[in-house]
Amino acid sequence: MSIQKLTFGKPEALTPSRFCPEFRGCGADEQRLPSGSLPPIGFRQTPRGCVLELPFSEQEEYYGFGLQLHSFGHKNRKLTLRVNSDPLFSTGDSHAPVPFFVCTAGYGVFVDTARYAEFYMGVQRVTSATRGESGHSADNTRELYTLRDSGDERVIAIHIPSAAGVDLYWIEGENILDVVRQYNRMAGGGPEIPDWGLGTYYRCHLDADAHSVMQTADYLHGHGLPCSVIGLEPHWQTRSYSCSYIWSEKFPPDLRRKMEAHLAGRGLHLNLWQHAFVHPDSPLYDAIGEGCGSYKVWGGKVPDFAVPHTQHAFAAYQSEAQVSDVTDGFKLDECDGSDYTRDWSFPNCSEFPSGLDGEQYHSLFGMLYARAALAALSGRPTFGQCRSMGALATSLPFALYSDLYDHRAFIRGCVNSGFSGLLWAPELRHGESRSDLIRRLQTAVFSAQCMFNGWYCTEAPWIGLDCEDEVRELLCLRERLRPMLRRAYDAYRADGTPPVRALVCEYTRDRETWEIDDEYLFCENLLVAPMTAEQESRKVYLPAGDWADFFTGERVEAGWREYAGDGIPVYRRL
């Protein structure tokens, strides 16, 4: 590994690395960069926190910063890495912001902070009294706001609020994939994913009862629709906003045991929805005591999972009340917050007994919550869902998902997630049309986790669109991909190679790949180019090398090509 840790000022004690037991940093078994090989990095403290300044190049491109759904390359952008469930623009807001970026020049930078850091990816630094030309006139807004070269030095400026210092990790590699692999290994490598987690997930309607869950399992099995996991949504509990974590009367103990045995007989696993805001009716309300934040959400306590007692109490109750031979996974909702575009969350001014404030806890909440869920499972293999992750979450067996539903943004999420040690599930809920549902399912089949989320669907979403045969064919395709996915997840754990990644990761020197945000590499050697319902055709780029059509085996030439048809363009690298 070619990593160098740089410490500036006095870093805060509570950072992502502090809560990542797998964190390797720059251990003795890793290759440190030679002294004097790093570029100059500026540092200063200000009344608002501290600032780092790094070299910037207009000739390079920059990627990463977590799950960014609305942008790909970040050159000349400002990004504020705030946790937000409803990111509507390319401002840096994200379900899973990560203060890590990679550059086509062959390096990456990880900033070990839980603050809402601001990254200015190319700003002009005042270096002299020389005045640039300012006499250019423009007759349209696009030209008016175009960045012009004034001759001043340009830098990447990183502002970390409130902090008096920070640790920075500079990582170098042969290409972007090499850098990403090192970041992932630094965070402990990819997660252990059980074989059943490679199949299809189906989440039932929120009002499903034990009988309807068994009927869903029978329908899927009887119609030859492969499925590995059944998910229950909010109303399996007596209270869900906030949560009681108590089974409702729709799942009485005897019937629940019958349901679990029925699912086990079908080879199915059970996944339970929840969020971490604890209702006063819950046995956990008193169990966590004062181990919570200073403000409530939906009338419930916000557990401080950074306090060992709180995490233990939460995990112990979940282990006793929910975990069984069949129930071995959780969907962890609402841990991202929505105080920037809607009206619910705990305030940034919250105080937590661990010493974290609300801003820091937002950044760490999803990761800490996931670790509490894993503690409840006591080492049982799992692959769940979590709506927020962040820095150094690579080893956690959870896929991200979203309340948003733009298919094009979901495809971009597939491409972007691999830069930052994240897994992304472009879940399917419904289709506006037959074509929309099939196109969305094509994307989901070639993704890190294949999931239907029918929480508001009174019947399986394909039934009213008369496309069960096409759905069956695609789900059977997912089954055929499982050996390939198994090898990809094993490689992710061993060497840090993401199972889904942008073309620019491996083809960094090919400038054609620098702006491609709607194709991605899948597993070891597939190139996937999803299509939305609005597209009757699309252009696909195959980098230099030998390729064949995945479905027909026909050899195809590298370069740009046109694809038209109802299928999904997939090519195998030979």
C-alpha cells in the first residue's frame, strides 16, 4: 500500500477512524510513500475551523465523495458533505457522504473527519498583486459564469468546521482502482456476504400480516420467481414512528413461528424494517436510559450508539425479541435525516453523552447503527439495507437505498458508489409502465443487491403490467450471476476491488471514460450499460481490448457503438 498519514494541527478525537475497529491506517505492513514525494499541502486555522489547501489541475478529473446521485466528475464544483435523505442537486448532500476523493492523476485523499466538510474543487488563490484581465464581456449567462484563466494559482480548498486540526491520508496508485482498493483495505476490506444475500429480495406491503407473508412466499415459489429474502415493512411493529420493536397483533407468537417455519421450508430468510428512534412504549426506552441525544425525533429517543452501554442494550433486546433462525437481517431506515429539504431530524446542536454533537452524529449515525444491528445478530451472516453510511464503512454488510426514485440517478449511484467503499441497491418499487418496470429490474439484476420494495404495493408490482414472464427471466438471470457475484464479493473482501465500479477506475488513462456515468464494470469482467424507459437506443463505449456480447457470445469491437432493443447492453471482457 502506498499511503501516507499527515497530521495537521490538533485533530478531533471523535472521527470515523475512531469508530472503525477494522481501520488499518498506515500500519507497519504497508508501504509508506517516500519522504519528500508528496506535493505541498497548506494548512491554517480560522475562526470557523481549519482549512487545507491541495494542488489542483485543470487537466485532471476528480471523483468520489460517497453516494452522489446527481453528479459524477467534481472538478470546479463546491461540495458540502452533509447527510441528507433527499439530495435534489449536486451540492454534495448525500445519504452517504464520504470525505474521500480520487483523481485521474493516480492519487486519492481521505480526510478523517465527521464534520460537514466543504470541498472547493478548484478555486483561485490570491498569490500576488497581479491583476488579471477583466474586460471580457458576455451576452449570455452561461458564458458570463464560465471560469476563465486569470493566471492565479488554483487549489483544492477543504474547510473543516469547528476543528482545530485533522488527519489526512494521501494514497497513490497505478490507476484509480488501485487507489480505491487501498482505501477499502484500509477500512478492513469488503464485507462477508452470505450466498443467500446474492439473490433477490422482496419486501412486502407495510400492512402485511403473517398469512399474507406466507401467501407471498407461496406465490413466488409457485410461479418460479427466484427469491432469497422476504422483508417486512413498518407495521410489523405496534409502533413504527417512533419504533416500539414489539411484534403487532398481526403476528401472534404461534402464527409467527408457523410463518418462520414456512419461510424456512421455502429456503427464505426474513429481514425486518426498523429505525433507531425509540418510542416510549418500547422496552428499550428505559433500557437505554440517558444514553441518548438531547432531542427527540417523532417523540422517540435517539440512542447514542457510540456509548457501549447503549449499543449493548439495543443489541441485546433485538437479539432476544427479533433474531431467529429465519430472521437474520435488518433494514435500517431514517438514519440519514431530512432537515435540509423536509422537516424531520435531530438538530446539529444536539448533544450526545459520547461527546459527539449533532453534526458529527449525523455523519456517523448509519455506521454506528449498522454495528449495533450486527451485534444483535451475534456473528450470524447477513446482508441488510441501511439508508446512510459514510467514511470507512467498507466492511459493513449493508447496501444503501433511497427514498428518491429517478432511474437515471439510480444508475449514476451504481457508477459512483464504488469510488467510496459503498454498496448501492437501485431498488424497484413500481413501474410507471411495463417498459419502466423491466428497465429498472434490468438495472437491479446487475447491481450489488437486487431488491423489490413493495411497501406500498398491494400486489407484486409486475402483476398489473402483465410482464411476469419477463420478470421471471430476469430473476433467473440473477440466479445465474450468483457464482460470478460470489467471486466478486470474495475479491472485494480480499483486495478491495468493488463489485460495481466506474469505467474510469480501470481505464483511468482513457479520457473517453472520464465522463461516462451511465455504464459500469460489474463483477470481474462484465460491462453493463443500463437503459431507462425513455430510451429506445443508446450509445455504449467499450474501452480498448477484446469484448463479446454477454448474451450471444458474438465478438464486438472496442470503441463507441449504438445499441437498440428491449434488452440491457452487457458485454464480457475477454
